[in-house]
Amino acid sequence: RRAAAACGRRARGPAAGAATFISASCGGCHTIDSLDNATGTVGPNLSESLVGRDAAFIQQSIVSPDAVIAEGYTAGLMQANSLNETEVADVVALLLEASGGS
């Protein structure tokens, strides 16, 4: 539930986050080791690059992707998204789980 607190919304959980991640085509650019449909290599492997990161950092990375750039990548690479606050909280919950965070 830390994901929800960081986002100001109640997250429905990692499963809802996975559905949003796939439907928003995030998996076309990013890999999440636990998702079959998330094998993109344009952006970082989120199972690896988000290890040790908290919900607030992950939420910022979704909402303002150029705030902190992952090593080896450039600003402007991530496309804007139209996720609402609940969807962002859900994706944060997914990414926390996928990266072993809390």
C-alpha cells in the first residue's frame, strides 16, 4: 500500500498494474522479468533498474520520466503517457513487486 500513499490514491495492486502496463504498451519498451508481454529493450529493464528504489521515486519516473535518467539512456526517450492517478498507483505497485521493493 506504500505505492498508493506515494501516489495519493489507493492502488488496486500489482495485478491491476500489470494489466495497465501491458495495455499502455509500456512492455514494448521496458522489460519486467515476471511479465511475458514486457520484453522491450528500448528502455531499461525495470526489474533491475528499480531495485532499491521507493514508491515515490517510481511514481516520479512515470509522471516525469526525465527527472532522473537511468544510466545509459537519454532524456526525452520515454513517451508521454495518459495514465490516471489510480493507474499510476497500480503500476507503481507492480514495479515495487517486480524490483523487490516495498
